[in-house]
Amino acid sequence: MGLSKNHQLSKIATNDGHGENSPYFDGWKAYDKNPYHPSKNRDGVIQMGLAENQWIRKNPKASICTTEGVNEFKNIAIFQDYHGLPEFRRAVANFMGRVRGNRVRFDPDRIVMGGGATGANELITFCLADPGDVFLVPSPYYPAFFRDIGWRTGVQILPVDCDSSNGFVITKAALEAAYEKAQEDNIKIKGLLIANPSNPLGTVLDTETLRSLVSFVNEKNIHLVSDEIYSATVSGSPTFTSISEIIEGMECNRDLIHIVYSLSKDMGLPGLRVGIVYSYNDAVVSCGRKMSSFGLVSSQTQHLLASMLSDEEFVGNFLSESSKRLAKRRNMFTKGLEEVEISCLKSNAGLFVWMDLRRLLEKQTFEDELVLWRMIIKQVKLNVSPGSSFSCTEPGWFRVCFANMDDDTVDVALERIRTFVRQAKKGKTQVKNKRLQNNLQLSFSSRRYDESVMSPHMMSPHSPIPLSPLVRAKN
Ligand SMILES: Cc1ncc(COP(=O)(O)O)c(C=O)c1O
């Protein structure tokens, strides 16, 4: 009676904390409506994910759903212990060590399961913070952190602004400034969350910076969560250093250090939803383990992965081949952009590059960034992600994923970008604020992309379109 049905629902059910309604979905809608196909739709939108994993074909016994493996069906299907299968935890701990060059060892008894890194990030937040508490996060950052650490927990993000003057590296000064400002505003900082390697930058944090972060959290007695989901995507130099290696070599309170990991990127298995919290804090391991009842990795998946990850030869080949191919593709992509004098932040990790289109903006504003982004989707027909969706403080940066397509499609994408840039240079393309003309009117019904897709396109405090009640440091 006059009341919207939303009034019957919880605050979480009716708020926008998930971010799905953000206009950043327009790129995905455009792709969904008109996807590129090399022969059937060459004029379609190119989706700018992952190595295909054929291991199971050669190892059918690892699955309880094959003739070869079905004898294990009963044992595995009735397993429901939130500690996880011991062989799974051993294999994951081993794998984590291997990905870090075996320079550090992980204890299987500290492996806690979560539903992907998404679930793991939420689980660790639930263990460390209360509603209203805040995590410092260096910007630009993975947009779904907002949803993962905030939507259901009530925890907020306070971005620590980093900029291109030093390659977006977080400094102790920026951290201190954000922390001090929070103190003045009576905001309770509970921790610092970093992604190393970074999404969206594709860079790794150097040892000195990592040490300074550990000192910082020790001095303030707050937590450090290191999301290391892209550990094995690094190629060449600088090499990846895990926070686990840093704490081996310095005095610190280990109870404050936690790692989030997943097999979504490093093994190309996002659909299996394998996320890990590795905490050096016994109380967090104990609580997290109980909490993992809400996001268990199915025993079928644990069983399969225990075998797959224990296949040392396969894992070794997979990791080295994957990092070689990523390096080759990154090189091909950045060189192709250089032909039209478009540069990217120097990077050697992740599945993307951070492309600098600042000089294509008429005005250095986020409004103009969005206008340019809509032109790229509509005219160039590439679904890339604007920097504002990553809370970047400088307009004009775009994240471009390059790993989920074949070489021919990359060539087509590059040629489209080059043509667009050449035209823009000649003044034929007006990158001006024509918001109405660029408005995309598309419908999007598919839930296919929900998790992996919407995350890069959520709203941010830098966006011209207001959304969330995030707090933001002005430093
Ligand atoms: C930094 C970062 N953390 C977490 C996630 C979520 O990963 P998962 O698919 O394992 O939930 C992503 C996915 O893109 C990511 O980039």
C-alpha cells in the first residue's frame, strides 16, 4: 500500500553497495549487444582473461565425475569439513611457495578457504574490522574492493592517492598524511589493503616500499592485507616479492600480516572459485576457518586441485609458459600503441596495461575522461576501463586487458586504436564533452559477467557520477 516493496528488505538488499548499476557497465552492455567475432562480426565490440587449462583431459582420475575417478565420488561428496581436505591445503601451500620461487614456505595449517579472492577479501575483513571501520587502500585500485571489503561488512575504504609523478608508487608520506587526516576526522583506521602485483597498474611493489609498509602498520598497530592474486603473472624484471618474504627478513608483529590469494589468475581458473586467506595470526586463522563455512570451496574442486597442483611438471610448465606468453603479448600491445605515440605505464605483471590517453582529453577532467571512454566503446568498439573506475586521481588513464584474445584480435584492436588516435590528432575526432550524444542506451540482461566483469567497472569517488558513501583522503 504505497510502500515500495524495497521497504520489506534489508539495508544491504536495497543499497547500491554492490555497484552493478554503475554506468561503467555500459562497456559490457555494448560488448554483450554486439560482440566481436573474427569472421562473423568483424565490426563488433572487442572485449579487452585466460590460459585454457587442458590438464584434466590427461588426468581423468582427478575428477570424481569420470569413469576413472568415480570410485572416489562417495568419499569426496560427503566431505564437509571447513578445514578443507588436508591434501588440498598441502598442495595449495606448496603451490604458493613455488609461485614465490620457493624462497618462502607456507604452512598448510594456515590455509583458509574462501569463494575466490572475492570471498577471501571479505572473510579477512570480517575477521579484522567492524562496521564503520576503515581500510586504507592506495589508488588507483581494483574497483570491486569497494564491494568485497565493504558491502556486507560495513567497512569503508579511504583511498591513499598515488599519482604518475613516481609511477603511482605508494609513499610513506602519502600514507602518513591519509592516516593523520583520518585521525583528525575521528575515522578508525583498521588496516591497509594492497594489491601486489597491482590491478590496474600491472606493476610490482619494490622491496623497500614493502618494508616501509610493514613498518607503517607496525607503528600504527593496524593490519596489512596483501592481495597477491597476480603473483605468477610477472615476467622479467623487477621480480615479484611477496609480503611473506619481507616479514622473514625484518622484525615485525606477524599477527598483523595477512595474504589473500586465489587460483583465478595464476592458474586461469576463475570459475572454480578457489580463494585463500593465509594469515600469520592464529586467532584470525581460527575465526576465518569457521567463517569459511559461508564460502567453502566444494570438496569436488579441492579433490581435483589437490591432484592438479601436485603435478609438479605440469605446474612448472604452465607457469613458465603463461608468464612467457603474457610478456610477449604485453610487448606486442605496448609496441603497437607506441606507433601512434601512445604510452603505457611501464609494467610487467597482470593481464592488462595502464594506458595513458591524457593528451586526447580536451580538458583534464573526469567528465572528459568519461566522454572519451564512451567514444572508445561506441566508435572504436573496444571495451576498456576508465581510470576513474579505479579511483585514479588523474583523468585520462585507461586499463586495457590484453590476455583474453588471440593475436589476430589484438591486431584488430590495435589497428582500431591507432586509427582513432590518428584521427584525433588530425582534429577529425572531437574528444569533447558531448555527453548526450555519447549516451549509450543499451539493455543488459545477462548475468554471465556478474563477478569478473562488473568489478572493473564500478563507480568510484572520482567519478563525476556520485554513488557511494565512501570517505576520501585529501592529500
Ligand atoms: C586484485 C584483485 N583481487 C581480487 C579479485 C577477485 O578474484 P576472484 O576471481 O578470485 O574472486 C580480482 C579479480 O579481478 C582482482 O583483480
